[in-house]
Amino acid sequence: MKKIFTLFIYFAIFAAAFTLVYFYPSSNLKAKDSNSPSKFDLSIPFQQSSYWETFNFENGKFISKPSDTWFVYGWFGAIESNKTFSGYQSFDNKHQGIDFAAKEGLPVVATADGKVVSTSRLYGNTVIIQHQDGFQSVYGHLSSISIKNNQPIKKGMVIGKVGHSGTINPHLHFEIRRTTQTGTWYVNPYRLIKTDWKKVLVPDFPANRFFENNQYDPANQPDFVSNRKV
């Protein structure tokens, strides 16, 4: 009787393990090699809404007025302005984030809770924040940084100000990435940022047009992986 009971226990353990592997594959268990977030909602990285009165250039820079805030000046993905720019060859000529042109000095805020893991010169003055499930948000070209390494961060906290460090035109380069066994995945922020994109200014510039995939919908630009060291 004791032997039968022991065999029954072993069978139950085996059946449970088989069910877990067969009916719940790794994609359902938040696999470490997946770049697809389950519940990872982000906010816009600014406190102000999108507004820009006119789009005039001077010495390669947008001319801002006191009431101006920010607008999209470079979608994520296969944008036309990257086709001939050698700096993006390691990303298959794709843009690995969203560029928000903005008035210099505009406060930049964290898009989700997390912890600062890097303040560096990656893209000029750059902040990287670690979030849930291995995701990171990256904020580049800041004029100043107001937080420190290892500091806990809450969504909406000011982390720095818009600048043009490492570039010419004042703007915020914003990325979402996740490092996995297959490389570093660059995730389309459009699908994660909870905002009414119809109210966001998106001028008809080459940086806001696509040369492949769905050429009119930034939401359909797929995530991509790069083996470039970051």
C-alpha cells in the first residue's frame, strides 16, 4: 500500500510538471528572451502638452517661442531620414527611439517607476532608468541631469532638462530597450505611451515618414534587435 501511494505521488508530480511545460510555454511565463511587455504603461516624458507655434530654423535649430513646448521630430523605426545616415547602419537604418524636439530647458520627467542605473554621455547627457521585467527607458541629449545613480524614481519625477548635448537641435531622444539572450531589443515606445497621439504635433518631415512596413502608421513599426554593445 505504501509503495502504491509513493508511486501515486511521483505520478502526480510528473503530471503537474508536464502540464506546466506543455500547456504554458515560455511565452506565457514572461520568458527572459521576450521583448513584448505585458503591462508596461508609460506616460509622455514631459509635464506639458504638445505645442509649437511655427517651425522656423536658424543655424540648424528650431526657433522656439516662450509658449512652445515640444513635438515629434523622429518616429521609431524605418524613417526616411535614416536611409543614408551612416550612424544608424548597425540598426539596419532604423531609428531606435522617438525624438521629441523641444524648447531648450523644458523639464523631462520619468515615464514610469524605476531606479536610475546610469548617468553617462551615451547620447550627450543621458539617463537610463531600470523598470519592471528587464525594461529600460533612455533619455538622451539633456542639458542637465537632476538625479543620481541608484536613485529610486517615480513616474512623473523630473530627471533633467531638454538640451542639445551630443547633437545640434535641442531635443529629447527617448528609447525603450530590453537586453535578452538574442541581443538588445529596441521596443516601439508609441504602443506603450498612454496619450492621445492625435493631439501631438507631428510635422511632415522626413524623420516622421517611413520607408518600409506600414508607411503611415507609427504604431505598426516593429520592435527590432541589435547586437550593438550598449
